[in-house]
Amino acid sequence: MENKVLEILKHMNDHSEEVIFIFDPYNFVFLYFNDALEYIAKIKKDSCIQDPHKLLDIVHQEDLDYIRESLKYLLTRTGSSLLNFRIIRPDQTERWIRAKIYPIIEEGKVRYLSGSAEDDTMRKNSIFNMQRINGWKNSTLEILSHDLRGPLGTVKMLASIISNRLPEPDDHEIRKLSTMIIDLANRNMELIQSLLKREILETAEVQLSKERLNVVWEVHEVLDVYIKAQAEIKKTIRLTYSHDKIYAEIDSMQFVQILNNLVSNAIKFTPENGEVKIHIEKLEESFLVTVSDNGIGIPKSLQPVLFNKYTTAGRDAIDGQSPVGLGMWIVKLLTEAHDGRIWFESEEGKGSTFYVELPKGKYILED
């Protein structure tokens, strides 16, 4: 019966679309590979068994250090692990690989690494597209709310002036129409507030799903809409970074929300022709995002409660926008969910600087 079970398992492995493998890390040799390797990587299975370095040869150059550091880390773990990396096939096409690693323990230590690997390219591309859409949605919503509040506030003000300047005996019809205009402007401004609040609260309910991603690329995607809208928002947006590529295991959607909230807040409290600067710095085991502005700053009396939910630190923006009262709370919530930390420096009349430090992840020790 046992032989029959082994025969069935071998049949399943041989016909699986996932690569199934057993690796001896101490002798650097693969004990087993199924045929799926040839389909996914487009290289001969037998050649990789004879020379495992052939697999390293097709790993994307930017991911080699990640694989080497991951291998060291996996030898210290007794539980399963998940790796995401890229390969370059012989035909030069790039594919994302998602590998699940299961250690085989003998005498209390890892003796072999077994697991499965699949072509994860379609899922990764879907995530990247979702990132673009989510970043565009959030930044566009912020910019639209900024652009709409101004005209709506002006319409409301003009309607009030017309109503207040009507001669006596006044024209009841004109006063009635003026009041309708004011009510309509108020309802639309409340609708904008409601949309922003709902978006923030929905973000707080989403659980983290971390992926290994290039943080610099993520930030570029978020800021693209803001940079293109510089003329409309009448502020300069500048992005700098210490390295072109900084990899980290983060939840892209939530990271986008953190950045959107910090950048949109900086824009709200910076006067026309002001500047908002974003910098990304790679540290040894983490990365630091700095968002600074030369705006009106935060009064000392409000600083202790800035990160509270529905905080009393909420203030009308320079253009008269009413606060939602949730933005900084959600930034702190999502930062801490990533095991990160957030702090700020601010001086009234000189601006504010916010710092978000997030760990690069358990495998990503070097890029």
C-alpha cells in the first residue's frame, strides 16, 4: 500500500504545473525536480540537477542577493516560508516566481529544503495594475476634492452676498434661489467629505498582504498624478531618493494610502508657490520616507493629539477645506501594522516634516 501511495504521489508531481523540488543546501545539490521546471524556466531539468548554479544564472541580477540572503535565513527556520523573485528565461522574457519552502528537520536542524514554485507573473502584473489604479484613485480623489471645494465655496459665498444685498422690499424669488444655491453647495461639500471619510475607513478594515516590491517605483506611481497637477494645485512637488531601487516586503495598497495621506496633507497646509518634498532613504534593515513642506506648520498645542482618531487637531486647510479627522490616524495605524514607526517635526509658520520608517522585511537584508 505504501508503495502505491508513493507511486501516486510521484505521478501527481510529474504532472503538476508547479515545480516540485528537494534541495540539499549543505552540498548545494538538488535531489529531485519534476518536469514543470522546463515549462516554467525553459531550461533542462537534468542540467540543473547536475549543476544547480544554472538556476542561479537565470535569477534576475537585482534578486540574486535576495536569494542568497533568503537561503541563509531559511536554514534557521523550522516553519514554512514564501519567496518572490524574478528569473530571465533563455529567450530573455522576465517571469515572477513564487516559491513555497518547507524545511525537512533532522536531529533538530534543517537538513533539506523541499517545496514548490509557480509562475506568478500574471498575479504580479495584476497587483501592479491595481497599484496604479489605487494610487491614481486616491491621489485623484484628493486633487478633485481640492479643486471642487474652491469653486463650491466661491459659489456659496457669491450666493450669500447676493442674498444679503437684496434691496428692501426684497425680491423673495431671488432670495429663495440664492438659498437653494447655498444649500446645494453645502450638500456637495459634505458629499466630498463623506467620500474621503469612507475611503479612509475602508482602508483601515483591509488586512495587510505583503509583497516584495521596489519602494521607489511605488512612490513614483503615487506622485505621478500630483506632479502632473502641480500647475492646478500651485505647489511644487519634488521627489529624491538615495538609491534607484529599494526593495521591501510591504502591502502596496496600504503603503500608497500612507503616502497619499501625508502628501495631500502637506499640500493642504502649504500656501501657493510653496514646496512639498518627498525623500526615500535606504537604511540597513529598513527604509525611511520623509515628507516635508514649507507650509503653516502645526501649533504646539495640537501636536500631542495629531494621531488620534477624529482628532481635535483637525484644522481647515489654507483653501478652507474642512478636516476629515482621520488622515493621520490611518497613517499611524497602517505604519504600525507594517511594524514601522512614524514621527514628525513642525514649527508654526515654517512647515512640517513627517518621517515614516518601515522594515525592509525578514529576507531583505541587502538590495
